[in-house]
Amino acid sequence: MGKIERRENKEFYILTLPWIVVFVFMSLIPLVYGFYLSFTNFAGFNFDHVRGVGLRNYRNVFSDNDAMYSLGRSFYVGSLNVIFSTVIGFLIANLLNQKFKGISFYRSLYYLPAILPITAVGLMWKYIFADNGILNSFLNFVGFEPINWLGYDHATLSLLILLCWGCGGGVIIYLAGLKGISAELYEAAAIDGAGTLHRFRRITIPLMTPVIFFNLVFGIIGSLQIFAQTTLLSSSSGLMGVPIRPIYLYLVHTFQQIFMFQRYAYGLALLWVLFIITILLTLIIFGTSRLWVHYESDTRKGG
């Protein structure tokens, strides 16, 4: 190893050392310690009397009707959110990829919801969906009956609208992927007589599958971790309140068990179950990606 290579390696480790230290002490150690506590009777303040209870906390997760219900609702809401956000974000990105006056303004406008604080977004939509909010005022103005958007029948739809409204981060990633597609491919297809829809199906979608795959993985992870939006949207007590049943999601149940009932060890078991489920779903997506994700050069085959 030459002198220049040794210096570059040294600079690399020096520059990455702060991140490594933060990761070890703020992420890795708490993760391992939390896994250990999930097998104990830890209740938050009984450090002197912590003892192992084996798999009892994990058995309780699967015998807890509220935990299973909230997990099912998380799967349901998360699946719809991933589907809608992926389709809507991809279509909007294609619109924003066109060249017309003021396009930079519209790109910034669609990205803005992605950088707003979740608390502000949740409270804003809560007022929009209120009985006397903007949405019902508009419906009343055009002659329709007001809708109880935050009630039992429409709470899930309201939550999905809120979540899809904030898909601007995915839109930017899709837009970056679209910019990487060579215009020569579209020109060659147009010369061969391919229409707009045909070019979209045969060129845009296949070449965008790696980006769709990326957003899909992060969308699944994020959808299973929905918490603040649902509590802010329907609860009258902020983050400490309990949302109505249709949007009583898994992390809401976990939050209630840890901070409302001081069942810390059980709450950690709930989190680890979610972590394992997330890992399994991610592995499934990675395993099936070879069937639908297309790359211009498949490095796995040495091409």
C-alpha cells in the first residue's frame, strides 16, 4: 500500500469517525440493550429488580387483541399508502418532468409538504377535516352535505389523504430518475412510430423500476411506522390521546403501552416484533425484485 493510499484511508476513517461514534452510542448500544430488556420485567424504574421472563413478553404480543388489531390496521393503511403514494408520486413526477413556464415553482410547491414538521401538518389537516373546517365549508358552498371526515367511517380515508399529500419527497426522487433517462431513447421510439403511451409503458416504466424499487422499500418501512399523523388527526389530546379505532395503528398501541401504562419491556417486545416484520417484508421485496426491476447493465451477471 502506497503512501497516498495510506493517507486516503486515514482521512476516510477520520471523517467517518464522528458518524461511527454517534451510531454506536446512539443507535447500536440502545438497540442491543432494548433487545435484552424485552426479555425482562423492566417497568421503567425497577433497575434493581430486573429479572428475565423469557419469551413471555413476545407471547403476550400475539395474545394481545389490541396489538393484533393495530398490526392489521397498520398493514391495511400502510399497503394503501404505499400504493397510492407510489402511483400518485410517479405520475406527478412525470408531469413535473415536462418543460413549461414556471416548472421550478411547481417542483418546489410539490416538495414543500415533505419538509414541513409532522405536528404542523397533522394539526393543519385536522382543522381542514373539522366539522366546520375548510373542506366541509366548501362542500356546503357547492350544495353538498358536510361529511364527518374524522369520524369512524371516514377517518382512514382522511389519514390516507394526509399521507399522500406529503409524498413530495418521493416525487423528487422519481424526477431525478426521469432526468437520467436518455432523450435519444424517446426520439428513436418516436421515429419508429411509438405513441406517448407506448413510450411510457416500454421505456419510462422499465427504466424507472430501480427508482420505484427504492421508493417502495422506504415507503413500506415508513408506512409501518406511522404514528404522529394518526394521533394528531383524530385525538383531542395531542400525542397522548388515543385515536379512534379505524386508525389505531401499531405504533400508537406501542406508545400507549410504554408511556401510558409503563409496560416498557412489553413495549420493547412490540417494537422488536415490528422490526422483524419490517426486515422480512424488505427481504421479500429484495428477493422478488429480480422479477420486475430492470437495469441497463446487470452487474450481477457480469454484463
